[in-house]
Amino acid sequence: MIGIKTLKTLIIIPCYNERDTISELCKEVCSKTNHDIIVINDCSTDDSKSILQKGNIPHLNLPINLGIGGAVQTGYRFAIRNNYDIAVQLDGDGQHDPDWIDKVIAPIIQGVADLTIGSRYIDKAGFQSTVIRRVGIRFFTVLIYCLSGKKITDATSGFRAANRKTMQLFTKYYAADYPEPESNMHAIKNKLRVCEVPVKMRERQGGKSSISAIKSVYYMLKVSIGIIISVIKPKVKMTELEV
């Protein structure tokens, strides 16, 4: 197993119109960890770009809006090209508490997981999300379990850690919109070791969710189809993935 001191970890923070939270979040991450960070500015229409520039926060500015999946995938590609061993996804709205980063990374460091998901539903502590979202999360938990036999209690969680093998997989395949449930299923299908660890999440610290009540039905349908397609798709050859 690689020694903990030799591991190079990158915190990937996707950002779309997060002017209210992005600066304080990055300061909080830097005060609580020694890991590198990169913010992927997904063509924000507010002044997020200016805030990142003025704060000298490491970031990439996408020329067009790619959606949350495209932004995170860009982060994974950056991590691979710059020889990071672990990448941690942290949402830009402040709901993921940096205090829990090391706990999410731990199974990767210990060599017992390829992808670790921070779940708010194991210990049921902290903000538990809205009723509508909890219904959707429960649905995806059941769907993924029925298709794979693997139970993921917080399938939509964007608080995740990936090793190089998982990053390589995600640079080749990653859904553009609402990618977490689908990418979880794709990782399981490709025999990657997926586990969950309990975390405590916070309410969104600013901005507005992209999933409204009206969009919830579309979200459920689109992600469900994506999960099913992930099962049908051929497995990626593991020899193609760099470890």
C-alpha cells in the first residue's frame, strides 16, 4: 500500500454561479486541509470568475457551460494530467463540510476502496435534504440495488473521493447532468470497489439548487434511464485504465 505521505490529493470544486459561497468555501478548505484545490468555473454568469481571480484561487474557466458532470470530469482530467493519486469532489455551495474530507479519503488511502461516497444517511446526522430529494435518493438506492446488488444509501451525494483507476474511468465516461447515481452504477459495473462513509452535511450556504420541484420528474426519469444504460453498456477494459 502506498504510504500516506506519498499520496497527492486534489480537491475538485465545480462552480456555477456560486458567488455567495465559493470564496469562503475555498478559504475553509485551505484552513482545514493541506490538499491542493482546483475550482472548475463552469461558465458562470455571475461574478464567480472575478471572485476567483481576485482571491488568487486556483481555477479553470470553461469556455462554455458543460453542466456539473462536465465540470467535474474536467477536474478529473486535470488531476490525471498532473499526477494526483486521489481526487475529492466537493460541491461549491458549501453543503459539504471540509472537516470530513480526510474521513472520505481514508478508505482510498487504506487500499480498501476505489470510490468512496460520503453519506448523510448512515448516521442520519446533519442536514438530511428536502422531502422530495429524499424520496428521489431512496428510489435510486432501490434501483441501483436491484440492478447490482450493491446498496448505496446516498446515491446522489457529490461528496466523493476517487483513486487513479476511478478517475481514469470517469475521464472516459461521465454523465453531463446529475451524474452521481449514474457514475456510481458505472463504477460498480466495472468492478470498482465502491463504499460509503458517514458524513455530516450542511444546508446549502448560498445560491439556488438546479433541481426545482417541476424538474424533479425529469430528473428522476433521466437519471433512471442513465443508470439502466450503464448496466447495458460494455465494461471498460481495465487494461485501459492507468493505476
